[in-house]
Amino acid sequence: MNNNEEKITVVNAKQEFLCKTGILDNFIAGWMVEIGSANIGDEDKKIYRLQLGSDTYIFKTIQCHISNEESINRVKTEYTSSLKCSELCMNIAKPINYADYLSNTIRKYVTEIVYEYGDSNILTTTLSPSEILTNMINVSDAMQILHKNGVFHSDLRPATIVLKANEVKIIDLGISIAFDSRMRFIRKRLWNNETVSSSYAYYPPEVIINKDYEANKLDVYCWGMSLYQLITKKTEKELEKEVKLYKYNENEYNKFIEQIKSITIKDEALNELIVEILLLTLNFNYNKRPDFTELSTLIRTKAFDYKVKLKGIRMVL
């Protein structure tokens, strides 16, 4: 990026400053640290953590060929959808800047979004099982909002859940805008034994074995796998190694179910509640999983039945 590049749209003065100074300048200055990347076709995505003073943001940039209208329009839709949903629910990270322009340097079309970020990623934060469940209930409530507005995250995992002033936030809704094309792409690579992404551990069996799937139930599975990871404190690599042999048939998957049943938490009532929730959300058959409306109601009802006290959630939606 340089000052001579043609800018097509700049929404915000702070984003304009970033465009003019360039990603590399900010990166070298130590403001930006790359935390993720992906390549889909001619589309290159990079995600950075951006520090401006005492504030932390997520800076997401996608580069593609100027003719790739699907990619360009998807990022624009991501911005508008994220903005709308964040206004409806405080647990969805708010996009604060958007820009797109043609890069004369790399001869590609570049779109950029800056999101608010938290103080820490939920996976790197020391939380009790009760605090983990409380945060994940708030995530479930936020997912209800997304689904009711036709947005399916499809990459929900601890890496896309952050904490800001003890308030949980969901970030990175990009995949959701192109759900079907994304799933077709993932399946093709899986069947060709290619590396997909770090999200593999969270994909439900129906995606892995190329069966019918429902977008809302895929998100529920990702939610359940995220809860499982947070409770067991496994790394993403450990989780992938553990589950990848189980997802190709239901008999093998029952071995994973037995591992869920063996989870042990000191608080017996909380232990029973979490295991019951995991067995529901990680069911091999997607049509037996609850949707997020059912899940949020169910957890509150079961918490009352088990006499589990959870702070920081609304007892009635």
C-alpha cells in the first residue's frame, strides 16, 4: 500500500489514516500483529490485532482480483450485517471502520474492516467452569440474534470469542456471508486430503462426511465444541488430534461421547449440567441438536433444576 493508490471508498477518518500510512508501515511500527490468515481461491485474508494507544482492535484485510465481485460484495455485506447485529446485541463485536480501494502496488482489490476487540481471547483467560458457562450462555444469546437476522457464523470457536471489560464478544462474521460456498470449498479440500484450516476441529460430522447439514445446527455444534475445549483446557491442536478420528461414523463418535461423560468438575451439579449440555449440542445427528433459542432457554431451565447459580446472565430472555 502507498500514497499513490487509488482509494474507491473511505468511510472514516481513522481508517483513511491507516490507508494512507499503509499496513506495512503500521506493522513495522509495532502497531499490528498478525493473528490469522486464510486463502480461498484468489482471495487472501489476513487478520491483525491493532493497537492504537490504549485501545485494541481487529484489523481484517481481504485481497482479491478486481473481477471477484462475490468476494468484494461479501465483505461489504459483512460490514453492514455486523453493524446491524452489534446494535441489537452488545455481545457481538462492533465494526467501526470500513474501506475498499484498488491497490496499484499488488494489482488487487483490497477491502478492510476494523472491529472493536477485547482485552483478551477467552481461551487465554483463566476462568472457572461457572464463568466459562456464563460467558458461553451470553454467546448463545448473541447467536440467537445473528440467526434471527439471517447471519450464520460458521466459524464460531474460542479464537473468535473475546472478553472486553469482562463482557464476552463474538468477532469475525466473514464466513457467515458465504456459508454454502464456504462449506462446498471445505468439503472439496477435505475429500482431497488437503489442509483446510485451524477450524477443522470444530466442524460437525455432517460437514466432514458430506451429508446434508443445517447452518444453524452447525453453529450449535461449534458452540458445543468451544465449550468442551474451554472446560477441558485443550489446545486447538490437541482438540483436533482427539476428535478427527471420531467424526466419520457414528460408532466411532460414541467414543468421543464417552469422553464427554467422563468430564469431572468439583461442583457436582455444575458438572452434570455441563455434561448434559455438551451431549445435546455435540450430538452426531444435527436434527437432534437444539437451536440457539432452545439452547439458551434449556440452559436457564436446567441451571434452575440443578440449583446452579450463574452470575452475569439474564434469567429470562
